[in-house]
Amino acid sequence: MKQYLDLVRSVFDEGAWQTNRTGIRTLSLPGAMLRFDLAEGFPAVTTKKLAFKSAIGELVGFLRGARSAADFRALGSKVWDQNANENRAWLDNPYRLGTDDLGPVYGVQWRAWPAYKLLDADAAAQIADATSRGYREVGRSTGEDGQPQVLLYKAIDQLRQCLDTIIDSPSDRRILFHGWNWAQLDEMALPPCHLLYQFLPNAGKREISLCLYVRSNDLGLGTPFNLTEGAALLHLVGRLTGFQPRWFSYFVGDAHIYESHVEMLREQLTREPYPAPRLAISERVPDYATTGVYAPEWLQQVEPSDFSLVGYRHHAPLTAPMAV
């Protein structure tokens, strides 16, 4: 994880202090990138103990489309508790459904993206085509020109579509999903930070890579989690589609260090990283390369216990408060 430490050092050396919504200043640097060869190991931070079980629990919650902090807690991850129940702006939000509710965060967008089509009521061919692809009528209205219109809707499982495309058309350069939904941002406890994932299969080498774009990244607490979850997701997708995970590229818009995390990160810079561990996925999760059976339903059937780190050595734990 030398790359991670190099980025932290760059933010300390080149970043500028800025204010933000949390009230805790950040030392921020625009534009950053990390790139990991997963054939050489898993990108787990070693200069402190990684909360691996919590990170994987969060990922599994995303895969299941969870929108409640209680669901994440049941999976061993408490990282959403504060955003659900201690964020003043969210507590006052009329879209909040009560204790532990988070709104349609990450996994909801990944697994059930709300897609709409507003068509002219007399556009029979368009309506028939949309209906054949799973859209259903949910309302009618009158357009600005006075003509009747039909509103169609369907929930799109973006992640499942990615897997289907990897199986059917691995040379496709549009295998991606994202979580930035302008229409629903005001309904979420926290707008998505890691928001665009693109899978890049190489059919000849039977390898698959992932590019992840993060608009805003807390290097102290967020980056270790995001790297763990992105790399674990790539391993799982590779397992279910018959590809070996290879390159994991991580792009950051605003890379920042909270003032309350400075001491923790300064301490990590004094520590020598250990060799990278490797990720193991339970044998109960189907391996397409071995069975030839495509089983995408395992996206929501995996459990946190299906993931483990092998050969993970780390320095002493370090903690710092989350900025909410």
C-alpha cells in the first residue's frame, strides 16, 4: 500500500485547507489516482488494522440494495449509523422514513435504478418497444403542447446488467454502473462519493479490471474502505463470470484529509507497509470458470463470511472520528 501512503504524503505536502459541510476543515488536493495489480495482492491497508469485516459487510449491504442502517449493522457494519441518525440535515429531511433510514443510497441505485420514459400517448411503436423491455405505465399527463403523454417506469438492476454483458459481450466498453441520481439526491442521507464503476474484461487473457471514480474521498477512513470494497467486488464479479481480477484503478476528484485525522495519518507515514495479503472467496460461491454455470443471483446471496484475507499482517490499530 505504498501508493496510498504516497497519496497521503502528497496531500500533506501540496494540499490546501478548505471548509466543507461538516464544519471540520480538510487539507484537500484535486485529482488523484491509484492503480493496483491484483495479481500481486489485495489492496488492504497494512499501516493500521483494516476493519475488513465492516467493509465487506457494507459491500454486501450494497449488493442487497440496503437502505437502512439496521440492515448494515446486521451484516457487521456500523458505518452508516451516524449518517442515518445523527446528521441534523437528514433528521429534518421530509423524505426520511424514520430511525435508521438512509434513503435510496448506493445499493438502491445499483440494483434498482428508477428509470422513466415520458412518451406521447399516440407513439404506439415506442410504447410497445418500452413495454417489451420491462417498462410499465404508471401515469398519464398532458404535455406543454396540450397533447396526452404516457409515463412509463421500470427498476434497472445496473449491476446485474454489467454481469450479463460481461458474459454475452465482454468486448463491450460500456460495462458500467453509477449512483449519481439528480432526482433523488435530496432523498438521501449522503449523496454517493464512490459513484462510477466500469468493468473492463479482456476476453483473450480471461482477465477483468475495474476503474472506480470517487468524487470526494476522505483518505483517513474512506479510502481504505473503498479500496477494499472495490477490489472485493471485482473479485466477486470475476468469480461469477469466469475472469481473473487484474487491474484496479482508483480515481479521486477531491482527495482530502480531515483536520481530525491528521495525527492518525502522520503516524501511518512513520510505519513500513507489510506485503499485500490475498483475498479468498468461499468455495460455496460458484466459480463460472470451473462450473460453466452462470449464477448471477449470488450477487445478493453472498454473505460477509464468504470473504477473508489470507496472509494479512498489519500494524497496531488507529482510530479517528468520522466527520458527519
